[in-house]
Amino acid sequence: MSLKKKPVTGMKDISPKEMEIRNYVMGLIRETYGQFGFSAIETPCVEHIENLSSKQGGENEKLIFKILKRGEKLKLESAQSEADLVDGGLRYDLTLPLSRYYANNANDLPSPFKALQMGNVWRADRPQRGRYRQFMQCDIDILGEPTILAEIELILATSTLVGKLDFENFTIRINDRRILKAMAAYSGFETDSYDTVFIILDKMDKIGLEGVEEELKKEGFPEEAVSKYLELFQKVTPDLEGVKYLKETLNGVLDEKTADDLALIIESVETVRTANFKIVFDPTLVRGMSYYTGPIFEISIDGFSGSVGGGGRYDEMIGRFTGNQTPACGFSIGFERIVMLLLEKDYQVPNKAGKAAFLIEKNMPKDKLLDVFRQAEEKRKDGTVVSMNMMKKNKKFQKDQLTAEGYTEIVEFFAK
Amino acid sequence: MSLKKKPVTGMKDISPKEMEIRNYVMGLIRETYGQFGFSAIETPCVEHIENLSSKQGGENEKLIFKILKRGEKLKLESAQSEADLVDGGLRYDLTLPLSRYYANNANDLPSPFKALQMGNVWRADRPQRGRYRQFMQCDIDILGEPTILAEIELILATSTLVGKLDFENFTIRINDRRILKAMAAYSGFETDSYDTVFIILDKMDKIGLEGVEEELKKEGFPEEAVSKYLELFQKVTPDLEGVKYLKETLNGVLDEKTADDLALIIESVETVRTANFKIVFDPTLVRGMSYYTGPIFEISIDGFSGSVGGGGRYDEMIGRFTGNQTPACGFSIGFERIVMLLLEKDYQVPNKAGKAAFLIEKNMPKDKLLDVFRQAEEKRKDGTVVSMNMMKKNKKFQKDQLTAEGYTEIVEFFAK
């Protein structure tokens, strides 16, 4: 009888080398976010299928790994559809379980509640290079804080974390869903066309201003609206001046406080930041999920395309689940992407313990053997890693292998 | 639309308080086992259903959470049985995935390979107090080491770990499957009755010697065999003398090396141990899983019933999967049980950082606010946890809540 040796389609085994980096990053996350007062919680990987299918998960709801009912509950003969067969599924994100957790435990939780979640999620996506069907998500969320204190703390915590990871520079881009909407309204787009406009706007970094203009026109939007819209983007600068410009220009369609708050977030982060990064105002930042209600942000590492994290304010989502309006704001760090970048640049985990391998010749007399164990134990007390090994016939190969594993000190013990 | 608020049946949400202890214990495990040269690996939570159903998992195979096929592969109309509907399942232990991992990666792995696995497993057991359907397992295994060096290292690593956890005393009980069998053979039991004999023997700590005698007789075993068997248990002592006694008495049915090796394991561990524990020879120790082939061991904490971990040598299992005989030995620590015991005794994680809460009055002028952020950042540099909070109307309640969360320093910042 033989096993299928490969992992299931789209999932992967993780080697000691990658695990070392993962564990290091996870430790750093716990430490850094802990210092900002975030508390770790955990929810089961399996969720009620009703919760997973509640239309909050967008496209992800099509990608659920569903779990078969068990025992008498499974009635195969009378099952008409998938729904009759399953009662659970693997979670596709950590936001839905957080909402459930909060609804279930709100009375015992502090307000605001600052949660840190690190855990696997599953999506039955088409397998592709570098994207897996099981992957780690890492979210921080502040529930119950209506002011921009939440945004500032989330951005400072995340940038402090990324700053500890030896990347040269990184950039935080920030926008506000209400500014996005106000810019569209000011230009004369109809409310029900915003989604289409934003999907096109979202391509700005790929197709440029002219590409956006072309696609907007192709959609049949009035030329006047399109040119008014694009003019805004030409005039606005990616800084506090840009925010101020929009505050004045969008007067009447944009609440002044929205612009002032955004400016204060940027200024606070700029003033306090300890790491080497920029925070820029990016009026083209859209972020896909429709549940965002206020500031939105993304973090990217200079020299690498794509973002390594993002988030924003979603004041209406928790209430839709719990029945109680609860302001909420979160930042999700792209754990897998960060680990991949660190692996690619052959990142060395700092402050590694020294590694010593003891090679013990066969048939060592008992007293000598006990003494070797004692020596190993002594060395471990100093913080050194000590691995005990029986000496092999091909000692050169054995030593090479140990050196490749990072053992810098190899001590031989002979029977005589 | 409202969510189901409770977790799915038999699984639990984990609070910040429990997470603090879990993360501390996990860190200690990584550090301690790391010092013994174990490398962390990880496998997907989802396994091929064929692997999970390969008859290696014993009773656990009845408890699998099975995962529905997706897309075109799911043919509901033509499905005759459960097996037609599923292609994966959640792993019920970490030993099967380790075998698959080893089979898939053996060429790139050092020999011996010392693996540390920490991860969730799932069993659709009848829910009961303190036992959950998702729980963490924590295994160390040494693959490719035929000598008792493996047993000694596993026991030293595990006892070092438990010793760091502030329990007063603990005990490691050790036996050998070959001694178990030799004792039964010596007494005159037939080979095919061993399993029945061992199941009864396993109850010794509950029903005592007389209870075992009664049950063996009730099974219809010859009186002579029963009395010869029990006499052995009366004469043997739980120490090196006991091993020596059996070595002499079982001469002819027990390989001398088995007894000598067991004695050397006990003596080595006794000599080298740093923590406060006993290692005793327990000829009544059975360990359920039939795959064990040599030494078996369990660890229990004095004053608490049941074991908090166990393991043994299983030299034939990996080969059955991979086709290549591979000696193997493992020790699994009862992570959930240890966390439960620590929670019950209100264990305080050592070396906790100081915790300060900053309370910020509403409408704080910008310059002042930026200064508060700067002060927080300074304090964090010293290692202090700093949580920023808007000052609430009911400040007394807010302070009480923060104190309950462990914030010992509360600093107020006023707008004027």
C-alpha cells in the first residue's frame, strides 16, 4: 500500500528553511502588534456554511472548501443539491470569523477591541505560481473606535513591523472611499455608475491616465464628465497639498472633515514614523471590497510590484452581522508575499543561535556516552543548538550534510 | 441577515487570555526543541482522502471531516456513496502527513531527519467537556536513526520543555513493546491473544492487579498463564533492577539487547536530566497504537490524572508508506492538556512587558496630538506595550476596563 506523496492540489509542504523565516516573521508580528496593544484571538478553521455563504465574502464564496455532513445527518439518497450535503466549510478569510467572534463575545471584550489574528484560510482558486489554496492571513482590526486614532495606530503598527524586516524602503498609499465618490460626483458621473468608474480608475498604474480616459469613453460616459474627472487627477499632488486641493475643489460634495481627517492621518504617520518609508495620498487607490466606508490604504515595498498589505475602515459590516452598529477598521498584512520576498532575497534570520553537532562513534562505553550527553546539556544551557548524531561510515558526507544544515561546530567523540 | 454566532459544534473560539498562554507555550516548544536540533516543518491541513483512509489511522479514520469535490468533479446525480463525493479531508493527526512529507522530500532531507510539527488536527468525536473537534498537536519525530540515541534525545527534549513550565514534578514512564510481548510469551499466552491481554493489562492503574487477574480469567485464558503473568508483575520493580530482573527471567524469549537498551535509556535520562522528574520502568505501559515496535513512553504531571504526552518507536510505519524501511521514533506532547492545566492554575506568562494605556481627550489640538503619538513611540522603544485610546465620558469605567486588561500605567492627555 502506498501513499499519494504530493500534497493535495494547490497546497504545499513547507520546508525547514521556509519555516524558519515564517516563524521569525510570526514572532515579529506578535511582538510588534503586541506593543501596540493588539490581543491575539483565534477562531476555528471550520465555519458554519450559512455564515460563509452570507454574501459578505464576494467572489470568495465561490471558492469554499465545503465539508460533508457526518453520520445520520448525511442523507445521500434524498440530497437534491450540494447544499443538502454540507454543514460547514473552511474559512476563506479572517474578517467573517472576526465578526462572528465579536458578535458572540462582545460583552466580555474591551471597547475598543484591538484584535490580532494569524491563521490559515482556504480558497479553491485555480492553482498558479506563488498562489496556494491554503495560505496564512494576518489581520489587525480595531472594533469600536470611530475616530482616526484607529487608522493611525493600524498604519503605525504595520509600518513598524515592515520596517523591522530589512527592506530598503516602502510606501504607504492612502485614500478615502468618500473622496473617491466625491471626485466622481463632482465630475458628473451618476451614482450607479461609480463601481464601473472605479474599476477603470483602479487600472491607472497599469494603463496610465490616457488608458483610463480611453476606457471611460468606451463605456459611453459623457466626454465632459470624463475630462473633468481626469483634470482632477492631473492637478492633484500625492501629498497634503493634494488633499487640501481636493478639499477646496470638491467643496459641496465632500465633507470637509473627511479631508481634514485624511490630512491628519498622513501628518501623524509622517511625524511619528520610525522606519524608512513614505506615506502618500493616492486618489487613484480604490481597493476592491465594497464594504469599505472611509479611509483605505495599501503598503508596497519599493522595487517589487503589487502590494504587501492593505486595509481600511468598514463601519457597516459588523453591524450587518450583529445588529449593533460597530465602527471598525483593519489592516491585513500579506504574510505569504512577505515570506516569499524574504526567501527570494535569501534573508538570514537575525540572532540565530550557534549550532553544534556532536558525532558519537558506535559502541561507545556507557560512562563515556553519559558524559557526552552531559556536555551537550551544558552547551544547550548557553543557548547553543546541539544535535546528537551517531557517527556514520561516510563521515565526510555526514559532515558536509551537517554544514549545509548550518552546523558550524562539529565535535567528534570516539569510543576509545 | 444575521450570523450564527457560536462556533461550529465541538470547536471553540480562543480568547486573548488563552492565546497568551498558547503563544507562550508554542514559543517555548520552538525554542526548546530547536536547541535539540529539531527543524519545524508544516503540511497542509487538507490531505488526500485516500491517504487518510489508508488504515494507518485506526479508529480516527471514522472521525474524518471530509471535503466535497468541487466544480465538474462533483457528480451528485451519479454518486453512489460518500466516497464518490469527496476528494480530501482534514488531517486527524500529524504522523500520516509526516510520512507523506518524508516520502515526498526524503532526497532533500538530512539523515536522520529531526522534525518538529505543531498544527491543528480535526476529529469528529462526540463533543465532551475539555475535548474539541479541532485541537493542536505537537510532535517531534526522528526519522532514520535506528539507535536509542533517538529515544534519549526525544525524552530529554520533552522533559526539558515540561520542566520549563513551572509544574512541581512529573514522571516519565517507559516500557518496550518487545518486553510486553516477551512477558506474554513467557507466561504462555498465544501470539494471537496478545492484543486482548494488553487491552486488559492497560487497565492496571484503574482496576489493579486483582482486577486484571479477574478479567483475564473471564476471557478464558489458562489459569497457569494468568498466574505466571501476574507473578511477573508482582516481582518486577519500576527501576533498573526491574529491567534486569526481566532480562534474566525472560531469557530465551527476550533479546538481551532490548533490556540493555531500555536500561541505558533510563540511565542516560536520569544522569543528564536538568528538570525535576522521575523516569520509571513501567511494564504495564501498553500505548494503544499497534504501530509501535520498540520503546514506548508516556509523560504525566504529578497530581493530575492522565498523561500529557507519549510516544515511541515505530520502525515499520514509514516503510509501509514509502517502500523504504526507515527507523522512526516520536514523542507527541499533549499541547491542549498542558494549556488547560496552565489556565486552571491561573499561570502567569513570565517576563511580560509593561503595559501603558494613553487616554486622549477629544478635540486635542494637532500639535499636542502629534506629541502624544511621539511619546507613545518612545515608550514602545523601551519594550513597553502602549495602547492609545480616546478618553471616554465614563472615564472610571474605562480605567477599570483597562486595568482588568492588565494595563498598570494609565496616562491622561488633555486638550488644554
